[in-house]
Amino acid sequence: MTDLMNRPSNSDESSRIGDYYSRYNETPPPPPPPYVPPTPSSSGGNRWPRRIAGGAAVLALVAGAGTAGGVVAERYLADHDSTTATSATTASSTTTVTESADLAAVVKKVQPSIVTVMVDGARESSLGSGVVISSDGLILTNNHVISSDGTVSVRLSNGTTVPATVVATDTTHDLALVQAAGLTGLTPVTFGTDDSVAVGDTVLAFGAPLGLENTVTSGIVSATDRSINTGSEQLTGLLQTDAAINEGNSGGALVDLSGHVIGINVAIATASDTDTGSIGVGFAIPADTVTSVIKQLQSQTS
């Protein structure tokens, strides 16, 4: 079709603009500076730093997952500042929340079982998350959350803070048990199983990202069976999620819509060495691994 719209040439347009400013005794604004493409960083390549929430800063490579050039892993300190035991159970006869249900019901069920784990040292402090696995205050968290020297304490979801001690650790799987003192009547989490997890499932991540306690984020399971080499341990079979996970989420729960813990948050990938926030690539230790390690650690302390 013939274009019947008359368009002024560039010279005509420039002339009219000049006439306007001459008529009103105004000076035309200077032209915009020419576009200069950004210079690639000296680090180059598709190198993504991965950060583990809570723990001392360590660089390592993330193995596999098909990422070109690998992924740079960085473990960091989350929020770094210079009775009768009722064991956690696996999923059984628990009311299931459907996809269309209000997520607030899941949050209300799980939130009381999520704690903040703090380590206060002479020179620095660290903060991570944990989950209640017994009614008398046995807490599961990541080993890197409590690996620095200092006094350990646990803050419950209601704000109560109590002293705690580290009772057992597993550096291979980056998990640890912490006993909070003087507590009774807590609600342990319920663990799911690996065979109940599918890519695309809606999940919620609980914890204290950036020290913001009682925080919940949502997303999906975006991949399974990821492997990460942190330099000090090789973590395998991890769940990947796009639920926002940040510093302070380590040791917190990744939960399905039935309120079952399907993973323990352990790491995130970030876009550069300076950008430390979530880009929607987070990792969690799967439930079957977690429950197996809990049994081993409890047998060591009995």
C-alpha cells in the first residue's frame, strides 16, 4: 500500500526547530551525547558468583547444571556486622492446601517452626535461619551459619530469644543441630519426601533475609539434582528454586503447599561479584538428605 502520510525531511524538521527557538529568543538545548556501548568487565565471561547465606566468605566453583563457563561460588555471612522431645516427622496425614488456596494458610502453619540463628563473636556477628525439629528446642540449620566463633542464640518467631549451643555438625552436607535452652511446647516442622517434589511445584521460602525475620517468599521448584562445589564440601542433589533467597535465608525452610519442608535453603546465585541479591536462582538441600543427616547426628549425641 502506498504511504500517503507526508513526513518532513530531517533538514525541514531542523529548520522548523531552529525557527521556533529564534522566534522566542531561546537557545536550543544541546544534542544528547553519542551512545557508547558499555565496556565488558575485566572478569569477562558468564561467571556468576553464587553466595551461600550465612557463613564466612569463601570462593569456589559451582559444578555442572550446564552453565557455560561454570559459576563462581561465594559463601557469605548473612547479615554480617564489623520437656519431651517430639521429633520432626515426615509427611503423612496432613491437610493438603490446594494450588488455588490462600498461601497465608501455609504461612500460618509453618511460621511458628522457623527461627533465627545468631552468632555473636568478639569481632563480628552472623545471622541465619533454622527450623524446629523437636518440641524442646532442637534446631536444624546450616553448618556455615554457626561455623564462626561466638556465642550462639536462637530467636523464635514470636520474638523470644534464648541461648543455644551447637550439639552436632555435618560439614559434608552443610547441616548442623543447635539446642536452644529452656524451651518446651514448640511445634516441629514436618518433612516431605523427595518423590513428592516435581519441577513446577509452587514453594515458599522461610527465613530472615538481610535480617528481616519472619519473611516468606514464593516461587516454584525450577530444577532438581543440582551439584555445587563450595570449596570445602560438595553438595549434590540440590533443589533449585526461583523463590527469592538472600543473605540470612540459610538454614530456613523451603516448603510445599501442604506445609511440608521439602528442602533447607543453602545458597543463591548472583549476577556479579558486587550484586549480592537474589536473581531467582536459589538452592536447597532436599528433604530426604536432611532427614537422613538428622538421624545420623541425633545418634551421635544420644
